[in-house]
Amino acid sequence: MARRILFASLAFAPLTILLHYVAHLGDTTDFVLAAVALIPLAWLIGDATEQAAHHTGPGIGGFLNATFGNAPELIIALFAVAALEFEVVRGSLTGSVVGNLLLVLGFSLLFGGRGRLDRHSTFVSLGLVALAALLFLIPAVPAFDGDPDRRAIAKLSIAPSVILLLVYVGVTYLTLRRHRQLHVADEPSETEGWSLKTSLLVLGVATAVTAVIAEILVGAVGTFAENAGLSEFFVAAVIIAIVGNAAEHGGAVVVAYRGKIKLAAEIALASSAQVAVFLIPAVALLAWLIEPLALSFRPVELAAVGLAVVFTAFLLAGGWSSRARGLALIAAYLAVTVAFFVAGER
């Protein structure tokens, strides 16, 4: 039923493009339609990636998931860089890290209930986010005074980005080895699904359409924020961050509801770590092809990420999930959104 709804909602993408270029309904309408259209597109990209991974094996499958699973956020970020909306870029990325750690994991625990978690994977993911937060201090602290987007800060962002990408590659390799040792590979089974050619074709088309929708979204964010009485930072850190991950978020919750709480928790935690050590550094380095991006995160962003890591580690230290822990994480996320709202523009 959910898949049918998502397939049907793919119609929002061509509708959004048509209304934007033909009807000219205004930026606020464009933003809302684009945000809605990105949800099924994000799901389709994730689904096509999973289908392709069946044919490529775990190594290349993992690479495809890392690359295309974050495609909507990456595309949104790069279009925001081109539009010189640097606060939108940084806010959407840190909002994604915090959202995965607190909101997605919280709902997963709430719907999944009591269950044992993989403490090793949990603390590897949390450790990666903590490492990223510490390295982000290198460009962020000098940016607390003066122009946060000056070129010198952008240059300071290069070294932490390179380090984090190297760490990501190393940890991904070791994680894949660990999972191969823990789970003896079965003989490949004949599963019904898309062919590799179909998967890659769908992936390419969905990514291209996402790029068009992302451009519309970024172009309308300023007017939407003004009309809604919200700061661009809040819109990016909360609304855009949730929209960019919506399909993945829903997937984790559905998995938890079906009783696979360990898998659901790993999806949420690994997604947060992936944004922190892969997506943010990748955006920072790719941005140099467009316009240098300074990773000059605000104190409220760094505090939110750091406290989210500490709070999540405290709750999951015993290696067990529960509905009460899920509610606590959701409450923590609501507190973060209040902090983001109060922070306003820089």
C-alpha cells in the first residue's frame, strides 16, 4: 500500500516542474510542491539503488548506497552553493545529522519497542559523528568573528574534509569485512526484481529530475521563509533536512515496526554518520568547482550535534532499545528545533 502511494506521488515531480515554468504560482507554492515532490523521488532513488546492489555485490552496492542514497541532499546542497545560500547548505546538512540521530532513531525505537542493538555498530557510528563535530571546530571557531564565508575559512575546511573522507573509506572497508565475517554469505538466490540496466536507468532519471526539483526548492526557500515568518536557517535545518531524508526516515520506521529494531537503529545511526563523514566533506570539496564553501557552522549547530551524540550514547549504552528511550530522543529533537528557531539568522 505504501509503495503504491509513493509511486502515485511521483506525479508531483512533473506537476511541480510544469507549474513552475508555465503557471508561475509564486515561490511559496513552488517550495511546498518541490518539498512534497522530493519525498517520493528520494524513495525511488533509494529503491533503485537497492535493486542495483542485488546485481553488483555488497562492495559496489555499498558504494552505490553511499553515493545515490544521499543524492537528494547532495544536489540540494550544491544548488544552494551555486545560489550562494551558504546558511541553507550548512543548516540542511547539520539538520540531517541531528534529525537522523534523534528524530529517526527516536521513532524507530518508539515503533520497535524492546530489543537488543548492535553496540559495536552503534558506537562506531556515534564515534564518527563525534569525530566530525570535533574536526568541524577547525573552520568553525575562527568564523565566530567576522565574515563566516570568507575564503580563508573555506581553505581551513579542506583538511578536515579530506581527513573525514579518508576515515569514511577506511571505516566502510572494515565494516564490510566485519559483516562478511559475522554473516556467512549464502549462495546468490534468484530474486524477482529489476535488471541492473533498469535499475541504473531509473537511478539516472530520478537523479536528474531531483536536480530540477532541487533547483526550484532552493530558488524559493528565501521567499517561503519570509512568508512563513521563519529564518532561512530554520527552514534548512528542519524542513529541508527532513524532506531530503523523508523516504529513508519512513523506511527505518517501517523496518522497526516489523520487529527488525536492530536493522532500523543501524539505518538511522549509519545515515547520520554517513552525512557527517561523507556527505558534508564531499559537498565542501565539490563546492570548490562552483563557489568555495566554508564549513563555518554556528555554535548552535555544533552544540546540537555534540549533545545529540552524547545523549544518544547515554541512552543506548546498555545495548537495548525501548519505547521510553524513543520518546526521550524525540523530545530531545523537539528541543533542538526550538533552539534552531530561537537562533534565527546568524
